[in-house]
Amino acid sequence: MNWIQESEQYFLPVYRRLPLEVQYGQGVFLYDRQGKAYLDFFSGLGVNALGYQHPRVQKAIEQQLKRNLHLSNFFVQDVQIELARKLLQLAGYDRLFFTNSGTEAIEGILKIVKKWGKARQKDHIICFENAFHGRTLGALSITAQEKYQKSFTPLLPGVIQLPYNDPGALLRTVNGRTAAIFLEFIQGEGGIVPAEPEFIQAIQTVREQHDVLVVGDEIQAGIGRTGKFMAYQHFDMQPDLVASAKALGGGLPLGAFLVRASLADVLQRGEHGTTFGGSPLSCAAGLAVLQEIEEKNLLQHVQKTGAYLLNQLRNLQSEFPDRIKTVRGLGLMAAMEMHQDTFPLVLKGLEKGIVLNSTAGNVLRFLPPLIVEASHIDQGVDIIRDILKQL
């Protein structure tokens, strides 16, 4: 009996497991129990930004292990302060709250939005079709995908779903009752779809006209994934609040929501909290990630290798126009939209030694570690080319 078969005896059947028994990871590769190497273009849903067993992250974790694993938020440690200072500096915000995950960051922001809006008679929230903000009931309420929501209605009231990249629909809908607009500046689960400049301009217009909060979901696209520290930095607009997670913890559970100074006092003592959020161990790993990104100029590296990845994928599109509909992305957050279901291609990829991700039904999503090199991209594209030739 393999691990996957055995797991079915113990876990709820909510995951579509990949048929790969991972023994360990090293750099940009995963290795199975037989020692076979797999080029990882999935990176744990974008969590493993520095790949596997990165020496700086490993050292930070080992040093914190010798101090403590948990104190609770009745205490504060230097490593938490250092990470907060660095994260706020790189993202351009004034205050933050550490969480365990992205969906918890969204929940905290929802509480700020609802309390802020209640004081101003604003009770509507705008979200966009094909967004993904999390699976808890609040986050699910603004995850405008029927396949995730349909079994759990009714959800939060006052949520209005609009088409993504549709300025007209936004301008017609936002009014004095609108408290906030939640968006991903590049949709991840929705198929790696970047926001268009006209759409962002429309958001800025209604924000100014109706005193609306703008919330940026940077859970997947942040921490350098797109070649900027946060994806919103590609656009001429800074959100009022930002949710971060995934890559932030260097592989350990860590999220955060960041706010402007004007929102720093919305939540008062006792109105929010967490037992494990901002764990000293996770913060130590997170600080190592941010230091590595800054000191090793990883943003420039992501811009360069991301452009190379998109160019190589477009070359594949030229070779296989009957298979590949379009290529899109920002930095090392890329996608090939296919003329078919892409999960069978993921399985073929595993046979040939590459880990890919299927999303939105017909999209192959590429989220390699930020340390990926052009040679790894060439290796991955060659494998995909072989798969497409065999179809």
C-alpha cells in the first residue's frame, strides 16, 4: 500500500492528490521515494519561493528552535518586530497583523471593512468573478466561483459579484453604500489573469468618488512572485489594505494583513486575535525570505527569468497553436490556456519528471521557485514540448 492509498483511510476526501510520493526537496527539485528527481514548477502553490532546503531559511529556523517555538501574542519577540518592520517597508504600509494563513488575513480585513463601513452606513462589498480569496465562510463569500460557494450558501449578505476587468460594470454598480472592493491584481486560481489598466483606473475613480476601501489580495502574487514585491506595484494605485501569505513564511504557516495609518485604529483591543499567528519560528523563516529577496536582488532575477519563461511558452504556442490558446502572466506567475482539460497533462508531466498545476479547468499554471534559472526553464519547456508532441 502506498502513501496515497493509506492516507484515504484517515483523511477527509477533499483533495485530488497527485500520484507522487515526495521524500524530500532540494533547490528547485523534488525527489520521490525511489530517488527520481522532479523539476518543481508548482512550489507548493507558490509557498516555496526560495525552493527547498534554502540555507538561509534553514539557518534561521535552526537558530529560533534554540530559543522557543511558541510564546503566544501575550509576548512579543525581536524576530517578529524585525519581520514587521521589513515587510511594512517593502510593501509600503504602516501597521500589520500576523496570521497563520491567507484566508485568515482576508477574515481580519473583512472585520475591518465591516466595522469601518458600519460607522459610515456602508454595507456592500464588491468582489470579482473567478477570484479566489479563501475557504472560510467570510473569505468564501467573496470568492466568486460557484463551484466553491454552492454547497455553503447562504454566505455573507451584501456581497456583489462583478465581472473582472469590466470597468463599465464597476462604474455602474459602486455607490455610497459600497464599503470595499476586493481584488487580485493578477488572478491566480482564476487562470493567471492580470488586471487591465482601464479596470484599475475605474477602481481608482469610484474609490475617490464614493470613499471606498480597496483591498489587494497579494496572497499568491506577493513577496516577489511577479517581479515586484507586491503585484499592485505594477499599477498606479496602492490599496488601502493588503493580504499576504504563502511565500511569506518560507514554507512555514504565516500570513499578514497590512493597513494604512488611517485604518490602524479600527480594531480595538479584544476585537481580534490569534493563538498561533506570528509564531516566532515562522517569523524567523519569513525574515530570512525577505532578507534574501532584498539582498540578492531577487526581484530583478524574477523579472529576467519571468520574461524568459513567458517567451519560451510563447514559442511553444507558436509550435502548437491547435493546443495552446494563449500565454499570459507577470514575472514567475505564468499560464498557458489550452484547448483542453489540463489535468491529464499534469499527470503526463509527472511521468516525465516535472510538477505542474492545473487550474480553471484548461489552464496550466507555472509557479516555479523564485530562484529558478533559465536552464531549468529550458528543461521544463522541453518536457512540455515532448508531452504536446505525443498528444
